[in-house]
Amino acid sequence: GSGSCLRRFNAMPFLFCDIGNSCHYASRNDYSYWLSTNEPMSASMAPFESRDIPNHLSRCVVCESPTPVFAIHSQSQRVPACPDGYDLLWTGYSFVFTSADGGRGDQQSLQSPGSCLEKYHDRPYFHCKDHSHCNYYPNMMTFYLATLDDYSGFEKPKLLTLKAGTQRQYVSRCAVCHANLFKQTASGPSAFFAQVKKL
């Protein structure tokens, strides 16, 4: 939702309040997670310098649509087509969730446009442990929807390890669509609303 697009960045953007009516800021070993750019991580694996964080931090914009926006996934290398009467907004790769220490992480509903990342990234998130420790930590795992053959759904999956540069061919493609109420079609949203007006 629009709440995921914060106007200001801070490694610790929240505080916590306890039952004693006290609130605390930056006093625990908390984590924050941020969608990243394709900026490569440093060879030394050292946390980002504060001045380098903007290079790794994905930017966002909030838009309004007259109709709901949703993602569809092909579970193949084929980019799915939007249904009749719907317009394509963007295509991408089917992202499910990321996890890190203690089960912390982020999950996307597969109908959400947030589950369709325009660019594939094996580390789509970085996280900050406090104000001075932001990095792509090695315990972070990213889960994408996999490509599946048409007739392999009931077979035992084969163990496979993918090296750098080969992962994309096994990641499902996706498309983000929204209804075009002005595109005249025999079926789809414009035909539906035309029938509603007749009632």
C-alpha cells in the first residue's frame, strides 16, 4: 500500500511503547528492511557508510488508479498477458518473501503489485540493525515463485543449485494490470459496467 513509501529515510523509523505508558526509540536491537537498488554490495561485505545508503535505497512514488491494480503470475518464463479489457502497467519477476534473523522479514500477497518486481535481484532487500549497520547480511534469504513445467506438478521436485547468472530462467514472470473502463470489449470490465448501467 501507499504506506510503504516513506517520505524520509531513517534506519530506525519507529519507536515501541510498553504497558507502563513509556515509549522508547533506538533502544533495542531492532531491524528495518528496505527495498534495494541493483547497486552491488562492497567486496569487503562491510556495512554501508551513511553517505552510501542512498545508492542502495530504492525510491518510490504513490499513484492513484481509478480501478484496482493487481499482479498475475505465469509460473513460467513467459510474461503473462493481462485479461481482456485490462491494461498492462509493468512486467517483472514473481517475488514472494524475504527472511532474516529470527524469522523477521517481509511477505507479499501474490495479488499485490508489490509481488512483481520490475528487475530481478538476488538480494532485493537490505536491512539495518541500527543507525550505523545497514547491509546485505548473509543470513537473509529471498524466495521467488519458481517456473514449473506443465506436466511436472505431481512429480517429486529435483534438487537443483543455481549459480550466479543462471537464476532468472527459473524465476516466474509476472505482469501488473488494471482495468480500462474506456476500452470497449465483448467481455471484461467495460462490458460489465455497461450491463450494470442498463439495470
